[in-house]
Amino acid sequence: MEDLLRRRDFPFYRLTNCATDLYCQLALKEIQSIPRSHGLILNTFEDLDGPLLSLIRSHCPQTYAVGPLHLQLKTRLADKTMSSSNSLWEEDHSSIQWLDAHPTESVIYVSFGSLATLTKKEILEFWHGLVNSGIRFLWVMRSDLLREEEFSHQFVKELTDGCEERAYIVSWAPQEKVLSHPAIGGFLTHSGWNSTMESIVERKPMICWAVYVDQRVTSRFVGEVWKIGLDMKDICDRYIIEKAVKELMVTNKDKLKKSVDKLSMLAEISVGEGGSSYNAFEYLVNDIKKLGRRNKDSNPNCMG
């Protein structure tokens, strides 16, 4: 990634003094523990991260790329009555009803995940940029989204007054269902890895406003390597946001859609029977069983 990543793409902890920075120390501790592990389980797939996986395996040969995990789960439970959700918040399903009333690929979905916070000024810049773009949008606005300020329902009401037909705000949404909805044409995201994988699987191009650690690297890959979106990290200006939304949803829509459609197809193949992620999962299960038998043989008094 030497010729790809810019200084602004690095996680914040890499731009600080690693001798004193807590996050840097935690990251280094994890890296140093890799040689002592039996293997690495990664939520990605070969066609997405092949070159990087090859490099990782030079340090840790037992690396299992079993992603996209949520698609792997759906595929394996396809004939069963079980269902799953990885949501950390109570989901507001009214967003689906709102989407049902809008044309295909006419809405951009906006969510900054479960942890990121924004200032009131940043929220207003995003709001004005979205409104000025003329594109309909569904925004997940958590009750703790405001940084260092108390969240106000009156604030949300003031935002929505005057543009209720084109904007809808919920405190949390069933993200997989939203992204799979025909009315969604794009995703304004914080570039969290789960959100990125879900967006790829559901064939939705992205505008990336990365905040923490790996999100900053991921957003660069979205824009420059996979060509499935726009990297807008560190920029919170209504005019830039308006331009990015129009580019994603109108002017560059077909090109981005073609790229993300291809990656989505490869993701589906990877978790299908005989696919790279499907096989990696089978190898993982078998290796865990072998490891369990070895541990039991080496300690016959162990009952577990």
C-alpha cells in the first residue's frame, strides 16, 4: 500500500507518538501476538483482498478469509427457519415503509454507525448538502450522535420541517433490509467494515466519511482500489457533500454501480458451495476440531 495510502488515510494512532499513545500500543500488542496464535479469522474474501491476504499469510499461514460473514450465515441458513441480526440498537422498521413509497434507486441512505459522533455544525453541513443535492435521503440519527451536546427531538423536527417528502430520520434502522431495498441507490457511510461489506453485498456504491482506525484505510480502498464509491474523509462542507451526492446518485452512478455489481457477484460466489470463503470456513471448522483432539490427547484428564 506504499504508493496508495496518503498521510490522511492512516489511522489517527499512526500519526502520534506510539510510545505514549494508548491505541497505538493496543494495535502493536495485537500485531505482536499474531505469531503465537493458531490462525487468523478474517471477515473478507479472496477476490476483494487477495494481494493483502497473500502478504498476511507470509506472516500467519493459517489465515481464514471467511467473509462476507453475514452472507456466509444467510447462505448456510437458507433452508432453515432461523434468522439473525447484528444490530446493537432497537430497529425502527418505519424506514422500510417510507422507502416503499419511493422509486427505484432514488434514495441515499445515511448512517455513521453505532459509535461515531458529530458536532452540530457537521450535522448541519451534511443536512444542507443532502437537501441542496435534490436527492431523497434516509438518515439514521442516533440519540447519542451529537458530540458533547444533548440530543434534542426539537432539533430533528427543525431539520425535517419543509422537506418531509424528501427526507426521513430514524434513530436506528434495520440496515441490511434498508441496503437491500430497491429504493436505495447509494450509502453515505463512516466506512465501518461491517457496513462496507453489507454495502458491497447489496450492490450499493458509497460515499465514505471515515472517522476511526481502519475506516480511513477502507475508505481509500473504496475510492481508489475497488472503484465502488467516493472517499470524502476529513471534508465536511455542504458544497462538497452536495457535489458528492450528485456524483454518486446521478452523474457517475452507472460506472460505480457496474463496479460494485461485479464485487457483489464475486462475494456471492465466494460463500457458495466450493467458493473460497465457503472452503475457508470448512477448513477452519476442521482445524478447530483437530486442535481440540490434540489438546485432549495431550491432556487426557481434561473433560472439555
